Amino acid sequence: MALRFTFYVFFRSVPKLSFNRKYAKIARMALTERAESTRPQAVMALREIARALSAAWDLDSTLDLIARKTTEVMHVDSCTIYLRDPDGEMLRLRASTGLARRAIGRAILRVGEGMTGYAAQINEPVYARDAQNHPRFIWVNEAEETNFQSLLAIAMQIDGRPMGAMNVQTIEAHDFTAEEIEILALIGDLAAGALVKAQLHDRQKQQIEEMEALARENARLATNTAVIREMHHRIKNNLQTVAMLMQMQIPDADGLDTRHVLETNVHRIHSIAAVHEVLSEQGFRLVDVKDVLERITQMTAETMTAPGQTISLDVYGEALTLPSRAATSLALVVNELVQNGLEHAFKGRARGRVQISLGRSSEELIVLVRDDGAGFPAAHTPGLGLEIVETLVTEDLNGRIKFHRLAQGTEVSIRMPRSLERGEVE
């Protein structure tokens, strides 16, 4: 009681009004001092990023610059940028200073998935000191982000148009301040504007390259005779490809099911026909691979699913435009993988899913074929179909292929040099 009375007398001895005024004055002084100390740093950081972005043009350089500069000016350990795929449903990892490079171009989040996907969905910052225990947190495949403790994510929009999302992470636990959240939001606004400029630059560059390619084609195909020769050359090459694939089956002919062999080769011919169909519709040289794969998977789903079985086949991601030869080889590769999945992954199952994802990094074109089926057995030996796939990827596409066992199903990743887009392998 004595101690309580003592404090009571102390506070009664100080006029209440003067105490509140004194406290408010101290608080205002502290806030003003803090704001004055952080505001110049924030302004300098934003100016530095704005100056750097003004010099960037193409999309890959812009993305890399944004990630690096944001890491520097915010003093964080990682900055990662996701862009929305054209269909708007997926966010694809396109640049990072802290995550594993092999995840760039292939790691994806659905809009609303994870802290970053949720920030993109609600267009509000999402952050946590202990990110791994946040209810929205998920691990990104192959990103190697276990070292990071804290995460701040924001959406990137311009004029109400969703562009993607970006996040920053720290290794040491960190409480993100209101100033840091505001700085990253402003960086996101700057980045969105720069990305629009970069995407426009890349589209214009592609259009110029297509016009140049068309001009070369027009010069080379000036007469009907030249056109006929070109068509003959391509059809002959594709027929030779089919013949080669069928010849590879001859050594195993005694053990093969005739119906299965015929169906397989019918699908291969349909794949090549789809390429020529797109060529006839969209131009004589460059092929929209996404369009081709959508046509192939639709035909495959109609003819290879068992009665009473529902297997969804989805193609999503970026539009990849390739010369006819590379497009044909890639179409055959994906066709073989889809057929293999439908034949082996869903035995005894009424439902399943196959996803084909198209993306690119600064150096590579990336195609992922993923299913949620039974997966490869531990002692799996690749059959003829997969041998054909590996041959086409390595020899025709100058690429590399890897098979990954998932918790449920299989993922096949195909990586090819971006020089294919310029026809340098044609």
C-alpha cells in the first residue's frame, strides 16, 4: 500500500495537462528526427533506381537491374521478381539476387499462392518477421530459400494493370518498418513502368526481327519455283524424321504391340502436321510453339485417354516463337512426353493432370512437362520413346533434358539456348 500511495502522490503532484504536453512534444521530436534521418536515404535510393532504370531497355536487363538495385538500396539479402504469365493465372520467377539461379524462368506461383502470390492478388503489402511460420508461406521449388527469415512482398501494377509481384528477404530476423514498406511499394511502381517500357521494346524488337526474316524469305522465295522447293525441303526433312523414328523401333519390332506402334506414329505425324498448319496460318518461317502444343495436346487427350478416364492437359506460359525446324523437334519431344505420361502415369486412375509450362530466362528457353501420376519407379529404364526425346533435345535443339521425381508425379525440364529464337540452329 505504501508503494502504491507513493506513486499516486507522485503523479498527483504533476499537473496532468503539462505531462501530456511534455510527452507529446518528446514523441513529435522523436518521430520528426527519425523521419528526417530516413527520408533522405529513401529519396536517394529511389533516385538511384530511377536513374538506373532510365538506361535499361530490354526486359531481361531491366529485371536484373531492378533486383540488384533493390537489394543494394534496401540493404536486404535477396530481391525476387515474379511476372504474370500472359494468361494471368500464374506468376513466374524471372529475376532474383538471392534464390537459386536454376529456379529462374521455371519456378511458378499461382496468383494468391504464398505470401508473394497473395500480395499480387490483394494488391497490398504482405510481410512477416518469421516468414516460414506465416499462414500464407509456401516453399518455392528449387529456390533454396531456407536461409531466409523475414519477407516483405508487394504487388506491381500500372494503371490498374497487374504486372506481377516482388519480394525482399533477409537472413537475420527483421521487422519491416512503415518506411521500408513504402520504399518497396514505390520501387514496385517504378519497376512496373520500366517493365512496360521493356516489354514494348522487346515486342518491337521481335517485330523488326520478324520483318527482317520475312524480307529475307521474300527475297529467297521470289518465285513460285523457290516456294515449291522450300516446301519440298521441309516436308522431305519431316518425312525423314518420321522414317528415322520408325526405323529406331525396328530392332524391338518382335516385342511391340502393332496397334500401339501405329497409334504412336499417327500422333507423331499429327505433331508435324500441326507445325505446318500454324506455318500456313501465321507465316512461312516462324512458328508459335504454344499454339502448336495446344493443338497437339487437344488431339492427344481425345484419342489416348481410356474410357471413363478424365485427364486434363493444360498449356500455359509465354509464347515462344521458333523457326519451323526447331518448332517441329520441340513438338515431337512434347508429344512423346505427353504420350508416355498418358500411357504409364495414370493406370487405374479415373482422373489426372498434365501441365506444359513455357518460359524463358535471360539465356534459355524452358519447357516443363509435369504430371500428377504415379511417377517413375526407382529402377526405371528409359524406353525407346524417351531415347527419342533425349536425341531430339540434345542433337536437334542443342538443349538438355532432366527428369525429376516429385512428391506426386513426374516433371521433365527441357532447357534450350535462346539462340533458337533467332534461327541460329536452323
